[in-house]
Amino acid sequence: MRIFVCGMGVVGRAVCELLASRGPELRSRYGVPLTLAGVSDSRAIVLAGSDSAELDPLAVVAAKQAGKLGTMEGAMPAALPPRELAGRCQTLGIDVFVDCSPTDLKTAAMPTERMLAMLALRIGVVSVNKGPLATAMPALLEAARYNQVQLRFSGTVGGGTPVLATGSTLNRGETVTAIRGIVNGTTNFILWKMATERWAFDVALAEAQRLGYAETDPTADVDGWDAAAKVVILANAVLGIRATVQQVSVTGIRGVTPERIASAAAAGKVVKLIAGASAAGLTVAPQEVDAAGPLNTSGSLNAVEFTLSSGAVVAITGRGAGGVETASAVLRDLIDIGTMR
Ligand SMILES: NC(=O)c1ccc[n+]([C@@H]2O[C@H](COP(=O)([O-])OP(=O)(O)OC[C@H]3O[C@@H](n4cnc5c(N)ncnc54)[C@H](OP(=O)(O)O)[C@@H]3O)[C@@H](O)[C@H]2O)c1
């Protein structure tokens, strides 16, 4: 299976490293040979020389780290329009386009167009970029269905923790009727520090930034938009609700006061940023949940509860991010696609 990896940041480089370290084992265990045939970052595209040539994943990572991706053999400026890039991928026999480029809900139109161009040429897509899925998931799912090609996105929710796979598995025996949980580690860390250390929001945010959990611009996390993107993906993939981020009612955590946290604690509760999806709608908002329940996770841990048609509730907890963890979710998707062919 020939792969193009778009985005050479933390996740894209980890995907290349896993291709190098686990490729032979995955080939013998699943019969799926994973071959790197193209990569890109914001400035350069590097393509294998022919439809039988390949790129060395570790050489790509080394070149990227040395700032020399654009001088590798087969490199060209990254300014190819989406359809032209898809055409080149088709000519090179690329089977799956892996999108590890940045999530930005405001500029999701371009990566969405790129994914649609790939799907139209029957090139499968694996994405950890949440932007296209949050803003255009119904259209992307329809394009994949129409072109009979795979669109996978395991790493978009829960990083390496198989939240989406758990939802799909549960759907086989019963129907998942509602989902709620913590899908953003940064806000969980902040609320957890506010509760356990009695810090003010600004102090907890500064600590999250110091530890690298929060970006310099924390808007996507603290204002709830990252969680909103993930609840859209969960709703489409697990509940079959064809929604986009515009349909989510979003409230972030900036307005959560130490007083609210203290009064929650007095009632045996904790305040968490809860993403919820059901037939009643999609929401992201701070809510009081039981301190003794599965949603009271510490640090930056994620936790998601699935309510089944029988009334049973199943919860999954784990790390929601991390380059290697997210890259491992990409590999799971690639193996799934490879074993279906
Ligand atoms: N890191 C995690 O733990 C994690 C977990 C789950 C999901 N994700 C998602 O995974 C994606 C990548 O995350 P990351 O942490 O690897 O980000 P990152 O370190 O910021 O890397 C982003 C990469 O994308 C490249 N890029 C930017 N614009 C591009 C374009 N138009 N075409 C091709 N490449 C482009 C950047 O190029 P330059 O190097 O030239 O700047 C960079 O190499 C994001 O969508 C993120 O939301 C990340």
C-alpha cells in the first residue's frame, strides 16, 4: 500500500518513524506492505520518482529535522492546487493520503478540498486533521461512499485511545444512543488544577502552557472549539447524525470561577468541560459531574461514556493526545484499509 503523508510535524514524523520501525512486522502479521511514496510540509512536497519507487521514511524525518526537506530529490514547492496534487498522487500509484496537517476550523476549506480531490480519484484518506471533518464531515463521508473508497479518522478523537473504535464496536451489538465525555485534555488539566490546587483559571492556564499542554494561543481548547470538532466527529461516526460544527452549542471554560468549583465540590461533584451528542443535539459546556464517576479524570486524561439502547453505559479512559499515540491510530487505520483490499 503506497502512502502520502501530508504534514511533517510531531504526528507526521511519528508516522514515518513507525513505518520504519514497525513496517516489516506489520507486513508479515497482516500481509500489508506500507510504502512511503510522498510527503509534504507547509513549504515543500517530496514525491517518489515513479510508481514503483519509494521514499526512505527515516531519511525524510532526518531531512525535515535538518530543515532540508525542500532540497531532497523529488522535492517541489508546496503550492500545487488540490486537484493537481491528487493527480500526481494517482500517477504515483498512491493508495492512501494521510493528512497530518494543522487543525484550523477557520482555514479548513483548503484541506477539505484536498481530501475531496483525493477521494474523487479513489485515493483513500486517513486524517488526524479535525478541521475538514468538523466543517464538512457529511460531504466527506458521502464522497467516500460514492467513490467506494475509505475515509478513516481514528486519531482525531482520543489520540491513541480507541474512542471511535469503541463506539463502532458497541454499535454492532446494540445501538449507541448518546455520547458524553471529556475529549479535550488541556481544559481537563486546567479544571483539575483549579479544583485540586484551588488555582484561578489564569494560573492554571499558564501552567498548562508551561508544560506544553496548551498552545500559546489557547482559544481552540479553552473556548471549546477543539471539543466541538470532536463531538461532531463522534456524532457522525457513531450516532449517524450528519452534523457540522455550526450545529454545536459551544461554551468554553473561561467563565468557570473558583466559587463554582468549590460549590460543586461541596455537593460531591467536579466541573468538567463535557462534550455531548444525542438526537437532542450537540453541546460542549462546563458541567457538574459526580466526583466518584468515570468522568472525573485527573490531569489531561480523556474519558468518554457511551449510552446504549439497553440503558447500559460503557466508559473508556485514556490519554487523548501525543505524537506517537496519534501516529499509532494512523497505523491502525492504514492496516484496516490494507486488510480490506
Ligand atoms: N500532536 C498531537 O498529540 C495530536 C493528537 C491528535 C490529533 N492531532 C492533530 O494532528 C495534526 C498534526 O498535529 P501536530 O502536533 O503534528 O502538528 P505540528 O507539529 O504543528 O505539525 C503540523 C505540520 O503540518 C505542516 N503543514 C502546515 N500547513 C501545511 C499544508 N498546507 N500542507 C502540508 N503540510 C502543512 C507543517 O509544516 P511546517 O513544518 O513547514 O510548519 C507541520 O509540518 C493536527 O491537525 C492536530 O490537530 C495532533
